[in-house]
Amino acid sequence: MQIMLKIAIAICNGIYGIHKLFPVRNRIAMVSRQSSTLTLDMRLLKEELERQNPEVEILTLNRMIPPGLAGKIKYLWYMVTREMHVFATSRVVLLEGYCINASILHHRKELSIIQLWHALGVLKQFGYYAVGTEEGHSEALAKAMHMHENYEYAICSSEFCRPYYAKAFRMPESRIKVCPLPRTDLLTDREYRRRKREEIIRRYPELGKRPNVLYAPTFRNGEDITEHLNSLFEAFNYEEYNLIVKLHPVDRTGIHRDEIFECPEFTAMELFSLTDALITDYSSIIYEAATAEIPIYLYTFDLDRYLERRGFIIDFMKDIPLEKYRKPTELLERVYEDEKRRRAESAELHLDTSQSFIQKYVQPGTGNTRRLAEWVLQELAKSSKS
């Protein structure tokens, strides 16, 4: 297996050598397999880069790895043609997750690859923390694939997170830059949330008539949680509350319930604009919700199993001071009780004292998109002089 991988990587670098015969452009490339369309972070950053420097060339590549053998063969062809060519002819490449071409190829010295990563804060294991776990790769495979190599820099959302990112990517802490992702600017933008709320209600009028509970669980690779989902769905009070469910983009679990809103046109973060309570589990969406001052409830029905399969970087029970519920009835009872209290007190959504942990994981403040764009343009200028 190791020999086959070495041969495949050598062939890829041979093909890449042909692409490197083409001239380098003064270009920033945004490469992502998180979505087949431009993600919110990349869109906000692209707009800000263009605002700060209208002359800059920005190219975006967005393609998820499709299921099935045929889909993967097409993706391989895309990797060795379009994606490789973009790496070979750009000065800065921005990533949102692991990218095979970023790690296995021998790049030009002047190419600056910056890992933005797609999640805020630190919670469950990722990168080299996940190596050797049931959901992660083996150490041998990670080494053979040069996992997370070749990054010039990576960004994280706070000083507290910096050493964890350094270990996850096996990089010096000095090359981990603190700057929360662009989407954090919108989480506290009241005007944006007002406009987005109106847009969603125009599409789904029922969401403007009752309190909205958003359920957004993390993705469990190879685990069937349909039974637990159904337990929550069957216990829910649809007469007094709306339930919106946003599964992970790669989760193929079908909902098949008319009373549940899935809102495929909107992301979970966009739905925050009308969310009265968030139910999740081990997802880093807790950092986004806490930043947006949305009450959070954790449905941790499989905590022991999750610890065994994946695990956390931090002490989940101690460092995340939110109530954890294994039974849907107890969870929902608390959600309804808190929501009725807030309504009775005519209280706006606010940051509960139990959610003050957010300031450790996401650096407070706005203007993150502007600062990140300024820094990326500086990297472009440095690369142009190399």
C-alpha cells in the first residue's frame, strides 16, 4: 500500500511539473471541497479582497468529493487538471480544509498556502489529533499522504486555540495567526440578521408565527443515528414550536417528516436570524451560536460512543459549561421552560452567563474580514517579490 501511494504521488508530481511550465499569475486562488458553491467565509473574504484591491485576480474552485466510484474518478481527473494548474500558476492559495494537492505536491517556493480551516474554536479532534482514532486515518497513511504539509500559515479564532492548531497541523505556533473567520462579522450584525429573517419568513411564513428551535447535529461517519433522531422528533411539541433540522452537508440521512422544516436554501448560520434555541451535540456550531447569543442545548445521547470513536481536544464535560441531555424529553422540557420564561420576561435573546466560555474560543470584536483580507494581500505582495 505504501509503495503504491509513493508511486501515485510521484506520478502526480510528474504531471504537476508540466503545469509548472506555465507562467505564474498574480493571483489568489480559493480552493475548497467543503461545498460545491462558494462558502460564506470565502464569499465574504473575496468581496473584501476585491474592495481593498480591485486589481487583484481571484479564482475560486469549489468541488465536494462525490459519492460512488464514478464520481471519485471524475474528481481525480479534476485534481490532476484544473486544480493542479491553479496551484501551479497562483501566488496565494486559500484552503478551508485538507486538500490532497496542497500536501503531496512539490510547490514553487513563492507559493503561499494558507489554511483557513472551516470550524471556529477547538472541540472535537481534527488534523493530527484524529490520527489513530476510529474516525481518523492511521499514522502510516497520514505520513504517506503528507497530511497537512506545505502550509505557510494557518489561522485560528483565539490565542487559546493557537497551540491546539499548531499541534493539529504540526506547525510552529509562530505560523498560526489569530483571526476569527469572516462569518463572525455577521453573527453580531443586527441589520444583517433582520434582513435575513425577513427573507426566510417570506419563503417560510410559518417560521414567523411560533418560536423556532434549530437542531443541527454533528456528522457521525459510519454511524446510523436515525433511532435517536426519531426519538427527538416524536417528542417535539409541533403545536407550539417550529422545528428546523439542518444535518451536516455530507449526511445522507433522510428526514421524511412533513412537520419539520429543512430549509435547504438557507444555511444553519443564516437560520440563526430567527432561531430562539439551538439543539446540537459535539459540533463547533456552539461557538457560532454563542457568538450570536443564541441559547444552546446539547443532545448527547451517544457521548460514550463518541468519546470512543472520535474524542475531543478539550475536556468536553468541564470546558463546555452547557447542560448535556441524553433523553429527548428532558432536553425539550428545558428548552420549552426557558423559552417561556424569556417570553414572559419580554427578554431579547442574550448571552447567558453559562455561554461566557465563547470569549476564550473566539476572539471578541468585529472587522475580522477586513483584517484577514489585509493580511492575505500582504502575503500576495510578499510572494510577488520572491
